[in-house]
Amino acid sequence: MTTITTDLPSTVDETLAACPQFRIVVIGKSGVGKSSLIKHIFNVSDEDIEISHDRAGKADITYGHTSEKNIRFILHDSLGFEPGTEDNWKIVEKFLRQKSAASSPLQDRIHAIWLCIETPRTGSRLQETSDEKLLKLADTLNIPAIAVFTKYDILVNEHYQKAQEVSTSESEIDRISEENAGGYFNERIKDFQDSTQVPCVRVSTDDDYPEDERLESLKKLVDVTRQCLHPVERELWVLWATAQQVSANQKVLRSISEGSKKYWMNLGMSTAFDDHALINCVARIHKDILKVWNFNDPLNLLSGVDFFAQMVQLVEPVLNEYEATIRFDDRLSHYSDIMALARAVGSTFAQFMGAAGISIVAIKYLYGKYQRIPLTARYLGTYIVDLTLILHQIFTHTLHMDPPRPVSVEIISGMVASHKDLHSKVIHQRVHAMTSGNVTAHFETEIADLIKEFLKIES
């Protein structure tokens, strides 16, 4: 797929330059569910990252696992500390100390640890001295650590069977089993939490567990991990949002924060876009937003000319008032006029847009120089909102698929059509109202608020 290009530098690339991959250590006994957890959180397949799974002694914590399907994370896997594995503790301790030195570059340090423990059930043990020892070491080394209690669905199922003894209503059985499992879990981990002082998150990746509850448990882990990242290392906020593939809201908020650093600022009065063709400005905004979403897009569909043309066509009605001011004789629409423009600007994409049915007036406007006028702010603001909401739809749609969830032409076209039918007219009207007079100095904040309003996101 031919991708869109722009000569404007990427703000997201600048942010991630010092640390392009989130480095996470996952520790847990064989069979605890590490492979499934990693697969669902980072949207990769079993073949991409063959971490220890029922293969005692095979994990090597010093080896960094990576995946082409998600280039924004590095995984270090370690077995738990079962009896007879004293040597493994020494290896883990040495590695963590080496990878936590404040003098080391941020990209070489460990950014978080997930200690995976199977959710306690009736008659099972919870607290292991070695687990406490690990968490104390992480605290000493200033590495964020989270206790991840896996296979929570088994505990719920245990209480489901007990609930069947007191009720015949399926909805009531579900409510009782979830409520009692939650109470039992909190009671069982209370001493563990008090002694370790680390966040504890219960998760399930089992397909038989209700999908809403399963996804909420994974989102909770993603959110807690974000909250644990050191505030002084703000680069990790964007990196984590980019690496994780469960929370759409984190991606939206970090897209907004990155855009507000430069290219979303003062959209109608931007100095960053001076002397650039408007099409280059749109392409830069488009590609930077995509970088934060970090879709599994092996065919480059979302950064390709087809999707870009779909977006340009979606936002084209914003230019209706502009087209109305153009004299009839100047409204060129013949294919030869499009070819002449393409030769003038040296772009095959102008030809592509013409073939897609985009008017020559719109194409000429996009290939003209950026202008400090309300119409430009209106066009760019509308484009940002439309694109963000469409990507949100694509993300939440694919979230219900099994990893590694690649995007497809059908999914993209379906989400664009859905957005056009449901939201685009209202969005265009709202942005038009914002720019009907003088554009405010902080127009990007109004655009961000509109996005959060539609997606019901609280900052």
C-alpha cells in the first residue's frame, strides 16, 4: 500500500526518541497465564513471543522478546521462585539491579514489573516469601511493580456453583457469584496488600468468562500500570499508551497531549505550518495520531492513500462555503485540470483524490499554502475530531477479536461509513460554530473537549 508522506517532523517520534520501547518484566510460575496476558494486552500472537508456558526452566529473563505486530514494547520473562530455583532468584535480582540504575538511559531500564500470581481459591495458598522478597526489591530499586492475579474466572466459577444452590435465576446467580467472588478475593489478598503495599489487580483472559468483565479487568491492569509510572518520566506516559492495546481512552488522551505540544496549537494561526502546503499539514496530523494508536496494520492501510482520501472526502463538506465564493468559471472539474494540478505540485495523490470524486476546488485548496484564516482552523479541527472518533471505533471493534487483531479494508470502510451516518454532520456543525467568528487562542482545547464529550472521556 502506498503511504502518505509529509516533510514536517513528527512530534510523537520526537517524544519517543529517547525511549522507543516500553520494557516490562513478567514473572510467574509455569501455567499461571503469562502468555495469554501478554497476548491480550499487547495484541500479539503466541508465535510472536514464546514466553515460558508449562516449560519449567526455559525462561531467560535477560532475553528481550519483541514482536513486529507491536514494536513499542520489550518483554522480559522469568519463572516464579519455586522450591529448588534459588539460582533463578540470583539471576533475577542481578538483572533487575543492572536494569534499574538511574545512570542508565531510560530506554535500557525496566519500566514496570508484573508479578503474576494465580487467584487464590478455597484451600489454596497465597503468600510466598519469595514474592514478598521480589516486591521489596522492586521498591528498593524504584521500579513500579504490580501483583497481577490471573485466572480470576475460576474463582467466579467456584462461587457460581455455590450460588446455584440458593437461586434458580440466571441473572441472580451471576450477580451473587460475582459479588461473593469479589468479596472473597479482597479478603484473601488483604494481608498480602498490607505487607507489600503494591497495587493488586485481578484479571481473566478466558474466552468463557463474560467478555465485558474480561475486557474491564484488562483495562484495569492497563490503567493501574499507567498510574504507577513515575511522574518525572513523562515520556513513559505516551509510550505506555502506545504499547498497550486494550485502553482506547489512554490512546485518545495521549493523542491529544501530543497534538497539543505543537501541531494542534492555534490551528488557525499556526507558525509550525507556515510555508507548507495544507495537505502536508493534514498528513502530519494524520500520521502522528496513528503513531499513538499503533494498530496492527501490516498492509499500512491506515497510513495509505486510500484511507487518507476517504478522510479528505469525509471532511470536504467543510469547504462548501469556500466553494460557494469561487466564481463558476474557476470551478474546474475536468480530469485534465486535475492532471495539470498534479503536474504542478508533483503529486500522484492529487490524481488519486480526483479519481475518488473529490472536487478540484477542494484539491486546489489542500495543495495551496497554509493560510491563517478561520476556514483552515475549521478544516483541521474537523479532520482531527473525525479521524480520532473513527480510529476509536476501529479500535473498539477489533478489541472483540482474538489477538493479533489486524485491521482490514472492510473494517476501516465500515467504521468510516458508520461515523459518516451517525456523527459527522453534528461534528461539522459543532466545529463550524466554534470558528464562525474569530478563532479562540486555545482552539485546540475546544477540539479536545469535543472529542472527550463524544467519547464520554473524563480527563
